[in-house]
Amino acid sequence: MSRISSRLIEEKVFKTIMLAVFISVTLLFVVMLLSIIMRGLPGLNLKMFSAPKGGYCTDAGGGILNAILGSLYLSLGATLLAGAVSIPTVLFLNVYLKKGSRLATLVRFSFDVLWGVPSIVYGAFGFAVMILLHARASLFAGIITIALLELPIIARVSDGILKLVPQELGEVSLSLGATRWETAWQVILKQAFPGLLTALLIGLGRGIGDAAAVLFTAGYTDSLPGSLLRPVATLPLAIFFQLGTPFPAVQQKGYTAALVLIFTIFIISIFSRSLTRSFQKHVLR
């Protein structure tokens, strides 16, 4: 058998494997999505977007408005906090530090390690700090914990985006008399903005769907979010608690909450694409 024939056979084999994996993943996703839609759609009505009227594990009526608002407050606050820390950090790594710097390598390695840490570890760390400070579960504690979870994700994605910006842009800006600060915030940041926005939305999607990190830090309550220092409900925990009850009506709420969570992430994805396209005009091609 010739070398060309063996390469063609190898290519066909790997193409078949990739196609089989693609079909399997797609079918699994479709089955999962249809299952949640079929079970959650019957309970989707205006009543579900009202405040709960009793215990979340009992059939006391009401909806999941507390969990919807709690998830939005927690994830948006955590994403803004994580972005405010991670984006200046990666700008410093790519603009002020030399290429191949030991400090830059160490910071990137630290972010990689933190990205691989399970979310339950962040939750346990937040809970340990709360015990040390004699603090209660609250929206503020949940925001801090989720921000720690999102920080390495946003930082590493942003770092990869900044590396795609042509190095010549920074050199031209510096040669024209601009400072490194002006080059970083007015040239490089503008070019990388669509990618940085995507990084923030990736972190937001991770934060809004994570339950383990807020299990011990944000707590859970039937009340609507009213203070940073009070417990707050979230959609992932609402799904977890409600599906674990023996009451069919409460389980129905759990499937509806799962449907709302999926729909929320879907809206975030559409919004990120449309917003990214609107800023593409600032990017050199």
C-alpha cells in the first residue's frame, strides 16, 4: 500500500471518528434540551415570575422570581468585579512586561491552576473565610466567591485575545509619542474589546450557572434580594432543592427553573454576538 493511500485511509478514519463524536454530542444535547423543555414548559407562566409564597421545598404556591433576581445580581456583580481585576492585570502582562518575562509566566501559570480548581473548593474557601470573620451567608459573600471563580477564566481568555492584537500597533503608538498607558487603553484595548467582551460573557455564563460555589456562601431564601448582607436565592440551587422534593408540583417548578436558566444563558449568548458585531468596526482586519 502506497504512502498516499495510507494517508487517505487515515484521513477517512479520523473524519469518521470526528463526525461520530459530533453527531453523538449533538444528539445528547438535543435530547437533554427537549427533555427539559417538555417537562418545564407546562409550568412556564406569569405566576412563575412572581415571588414565592412559602417554603421552596413545599407546594405553597408562588414562583421563582427570588431565584431569577438573585442569580442576576450575583453573577453580574461577580463578573464586574472579576473583570475589573483581570483585564488590567492582563493588560499589564502584555504591555508593560517583556515577552517571556518570568513574572508573566508565573502569573499565567497561576491563572491556569486556578481555572482548574473545582468550584466547590472556592465555595469551601469562601465558607472558611466567613467562619473566620464570623459572617453570615449573603449576596456579598456569594459575589466575592463567584468573582474568584470567574477571575482566572476571564483573565486567561482575555490574555489569549490580547496576544492576537498585532504587536506593530503598540510599536507605532509608542513611536508617535504615546505613553504605554495611552497605548494600552486607547489602542490595544480598543482592538481587543470585542474579544474582551466575549471573555466577560463567558465568565458571566459560568457564574450564573454555578451552584457549588454559592451553596455555603450565598445561602438560600424565599425573600427577594434586598441587601448585600442578606442571603439570596439562585436558579441552580432552586433547581437542586426543588427537584429533590417528593412533591410533583415543586418538581415542576424545578424543571421550569432549569428552562429559565437555559433561556437566560441563550439570551446572553445572542446578546454577546450582537454586541460583538457592533464593535467589530473598531478592529483592524
